[in-house]
Amino acid sequence: MAKADRVVPRERTGHSKHPLPTTEEKTDSPRGHDQMVNTEIRLIMFFAAKDGEALYTRPGADCTSDHELLIAKFRLKLKRVEKTTRPFSESNFSPKFNEKDGQVERKSQNGLYEVENGRPRNPAGRTGLVGRGLLGRWGPNHAADPIITRWKRDRSGNKITHPTSGKNILQFVAIKRKDCGEWAIPGGMVDPGEKISATLKREFGEEALNSLQKSSAEKRELQDKLHRLFSQEHLVIYKGYVDDPRNTDNAWMETEAVNYHDETGEIMDNLTLEAGDDAGKVKWMDISDKLKLYASHAQFIKLVAEKRGAHWSEDSETGCPG
């Protein structure tokens, strides 16, 4: 497996599934002050963060007295949280951070992270929000993004090159998210005890091939074809921490983006794209710098184009002299 490039996207990951807590993870959400904060988060939209204090406002609201009152209430709740002496309200919940905790992976892909007063600290720094927030687990929440590619070909089967760059044009499987209508890479959360490779295959099957709605016989046939696609050589495009609006001081998103390339196109020719689960539409999309994708997904796609020596931009790549 190729070594991943350690670059950190500065936008949201765009994963359409929230990491749902398992039986043991249900105790991750304290009933007390943190739950008040989380409830408030669900009702209001992020506005700004400064010096560890989160400022929120309702959509369309201006900076009126109502807005200031909302900020004051939220600041008070944050102060109450900080006065909590126990890291978790449930006495029987004792997560093991920086290691495999039963079926839950609590190790970060970026190495060891600090644990302060029993709670994990976001390795990227303060966010202005404490607690678990809207994420399923304290500490790292792991996701996976499968990037399936092939060369664009004409009717005779010849690769199509871009007239300006002279490089072959690469295509990838993109889904149109139901929640926001933007195009994105298929992807989702890693289930407890599940290997990343299994998550990549499962998510692609669910969102790009509608595997959840197939009959038992169709699922078996589909799994055989997916096994062929996902058992070939692949490139780890990115692995590690990603910015996400759900990140807090104590919980954050991490992902592994992996490229599976169908060099001849024969494997994907036998797979019919069909949107399913969180995807409203699915299609092959030409790769270039003109792509408008959800959150930081275009950054992952650019890395794929660079590694495959494919077309990305019409701009000259010749460096400046001297």
C-alpha cells in the first residue's frame, strides 16, 4: 500500500452518514451540561469562534439583542461544562483512548493525541466547542472514501486526451447527495470492528450500486464483481485528520481516501451504476480543475489525477525560470 500524503484539507469531509454510537458508545453522551450544549447546537447554526467561546446564531438572524442573549446563554452553558469534575456522567463508561477499545478503534491515524482530565483533546487545537457534539464517539471518528476511476475512452476504446494538456482524461464515480444536492465521492463511517477495506467496498456498493435494495442472488453476484475491483492494487490518497463542522475539542473526524483504478475499464463495464442509500444520483464524471464537489473532495480528486499522470488543469505546468 502506498504511503499517504500528509496534507490536511481545510474544509468539511462531506461524509453523508453520521457515525452512530454503538451500545457501549451510547454512554458517550453525558446527560448533564454537555447534553444541554449538544441540544443547543442542533437548534442553531455555527457563526464564529474566538478564544474558545462559540458564537451561534439562527439562520437569517442579525446582531440584535436576541442574538446577544443567545450568545450569553451559550457561554454560560460552556462555563458550566468546564466546571464538570468527571469526564463522563456514566460511571460504567471508561473508554481506552489511543488504543483499540473492544471493537471501537480509538487510535488516531495521526499518532498519539493528548488526554486531559479523562477526555481526548483535538490534535488540531481548540474549536470553541467542548464535549462530543454531534459525532458518535469521543476522540477520532473514522470514515472511508473510495475513489473509483477509469480512463475516458471513445467508441473505439481509445483513451481520450485533453487538447490543451495532452494528458489522458480520467473519470471517477460521483454521487449526488440527497441532503444538499452537491456532487461528492461515495463514502461513510467505519463500523466498529470493520476493516477500512470492507468499509470502502460496502459504501461504494450501497451508494453507487444500490446494493441494499438487491435480492440475495443479486447481492451475491454483485459481491463477486466488487471483490475483483477492490482486490487489485490501489493508492492511498489521503489518511488522517480532516476539518469538519462537527469537530469539537474532544471529538473529530478522520478519513482514509483510497483510489481503485480500472485500467482497462472491463471491471466497471460489468457493473451498472445505480444510486442508493444517501445518493440521489450517480454517474461517471470527468476529472479536471473545473470540478465543483462537496467540501474538500476536489482536493482528493486532484491528488488522484497527479498520481495517475492524468489531465487536471489547462494552465501551463512549466515553472518560472530562475
